[in-house]
Amino acid sequence: MINMDQLLKIILISVLLLGCSTQNSSVFKIKINSSVFKPNDTLKVEVKSNKLIDIPNTLIYIDEMKVEAPYLLSKLKLGKHNVKVELRNEGEKIILNKEFTLFADDAPKLYSYKLINSYPHDITSYTQGLEFSEDTLYESTGIKGQSKVRSINYKSGDIINEKKLNDNYFGEGLSLFDNNVYQLTWQENIGFIYDKNLSKVKGSFSYNKSIEGWGLCNDGSKFYKSDGTNKIWVLEPDKLSEIAYIEVMTNKRAINQINELEWANGKIYANTYQFEKDIVLIINPLSGMVEGVVDFSGLRNKVEQIKSLNVFNGIAYNKKSKTFFVTGKYWSKLFEVEIFKIND
């Protein structure tokens, strides 16, 4: 049972802690010079008070990184950021927050394609991920009860090896790394690791803040994972822990519903559901800037037109031929293409 002396000590400690508490303030307000910026802009921060009192010394943070204002924004990745100002007034610690969005400086460049060849593709495949290992094409497919991962002779369409997922899982993107095949699932919060022959499941990994699994690729040292938002998560290769993310941005907007991913020539190539168009984005993996948009109009008309024909999805780069291969969900063909920039 607590005696009177102990009770007084608890009350005293509580009062002291309350006096040092962190809180927002109705007396002080944070003001920044805009809510939207470009990388060459400078952020300016002011603290205002609605009372005739001196503004105390302040500490300024951007995403928990201490900075001095004015601050040149070219050092930041694109997307949403938080400005935090910390000050003390009459013994209280005051925290003020303000959000801003950083857009790309330039609009994306426009690209088109040259059709090189077409090959048979399983019309029952709800394609979620494509990636080459030498001349062997690996594909991951979705839909519960139909999800699988397979290796394919891309020229004939013949299946080399195949591993079916449990009916409880909805397969998503895949990527090959260090002689293993990594496959995501959609909302089941788990990814699977297979040997290259797809003979067994060697391990698994879970998601964290990314919540869902959509697309997956790697640059030879780390993975990139999309989750249906405008974020692409960076994963370390050992436990596939999320260590960072980029936000996919143009000079005007965030691009959401980023889906299948492919790494090629130092860039991330990505399908997206945001637009009702057959396009691929070319994304800077450091900043998140959409540097290019590839228009694949016309390919959909070259596949068998069926009732269940679904969206353009699936892109793989063949290092040997230096060409891209693209298809869609329930598409009857796989297309080999060259991508080129349209003159300004």
C-alpha cells in the first residue's frame, strides 16, 4: 500500500514531467513560404506568436534531420516532407509541424517503342511479375487458386519449371537475386524465396510499413518493392527489411498504384494502374522522379480479344539482347520491343 510520502513523491514527479511536456501551441504558429516546392527552391521558416512576447530560440528539423533555414531543397528526395520546429516557452517544450510536397523540376520525357518480335504467352496467366535470368524468363501470376511462379522458354512459351502457391495466396511481383527467386503475395503480408529450379521453398519474409506486395526488382545489391501507393520501398537483401523509400513524382503530381517493376540501365521501369493507358514509367531510383513515360498503345490490339482481357502488366529486360519484353494479364502474346525517346 502506498503511504503519504510515496504519494507526494509521485505527485511531484508528475508535475515536473507535465511542466516539461511536449505539445503543440495555440500561442505559436509555424509559417513556411509555400506548401509545394521544386528541388531548386529554398525553404524559409518563420515562427509567429499571437501575443506580444519574444520568440525564443528555435530548432528546425526536416524529417527529423536538423537543418538551418533557409534550406536548399535539392538535397531532398521528392514527395511529402515534414518541417518540425522545436522551442521552449516558460519551461514547456513546444513542437510545431508543417507539411510540404517536393515535385520534380521537369516534366517526363516521352518515349515510344519499336516492335521486334512477338511470342506465345499463356492466356490463363494473370501476369504480375516478369524477369530474365540469361535467356530464361521467370513469371509470377496472381488470383487465389491460380497463383504460381514458373520458368519459361520465352520463344516457345513452354514451361520449364513451375511452383503453384497455396490457394490462400494471391501471387504478385518477383525478382531473381543470388540464384534465388523472390515472389511477393498481395495482401497476405508474406513473400517466398525459392531455389532457381523452383523445386522448393527455401524461406519467406514479411512486410512492414509497406503493408501490401505489388512489384519487385533489384539492382544487384538491394531490392525495390511497390505496394500500390506512390512509394517504392528499398529493401536490404538479407532479411528484406525496409530501409528507405522513394516517392514517385512528376513535376505536377504523385503517381500512385505503382505495380510491376523492372531494373534496367540504372533506372526503375514500372507499370501503373493510375491511368487507363498502356504505359511504363522510367523512374530515377534515388529521387523518385519520373524521367520518362513510354507509350505502349497498340499492343493490346495484337492479342486475342477475350472477355477477361485485363491490363497491361509485366516488363522484363533481357541483358543479352538489350531489349524489353512486355505483356499483360491474360494476354496471349509476349512482345519484344526496343524503347526510344521521341524527339522534343
